[in-house]
Amino acid sequence: EFRIQIKKVECEPATAINKFSVPDAFSNVILRIGEQRLHVSKEFLSIHSPVFASMFFGEYVEKHKQEIEIKEVEYEEFVDLLNAIYPDGRDIGVSNVQHIL
């Protein structure tokens, strides 16, 4: 089990449709936050996070799952994080820096 703790801050809401809403040529796992699903790359997230590296490639049950629930995270804030680390990501600014960190 993995826990990611992010303190609640005010931010601009993410749009309902974003680049993670549908699978692309590189997505190979779905992260579910509440009822929302994000199509992402295990390898790409693992490069940027030892937590995801352990989850996807360590000896955890998530390693074999096609869909993984992420708890205790706000959807919009997690999308901000993804947008910041993916190659064509958005800039980090005053509205999102605190919850990304």
C-alpha cells in the first residue's frame, strides 16, 4: 500500500478532458482517483518517482494490475503533477507549486 499526502490548497480546476483522459501509444496503466481515470506510462512515472518505480516494478500487487486506485489525492492536483512532469507539461507557477511539491 502506498500513501501520497498532499495538503489542500486552492488551485485552478483541471478540465474534465485532458491528455490523460484517453489512452495513447505510450500509456500502459490506468490510475483511478475516485471515479476519474488517468491513462499513464508506468515507465515514465517510474523515472520521476521512486514510489511509482516500487509500485510498478517492485514486489507489490500493483505490479500486475491494469488499473490502480490512488487514494487521498485530489484529482485536479494529481493532473497538475502529471502536467508538470510529462514532456509537454505545463509550467509550475503560483497556483500549483505548493500541491505539486
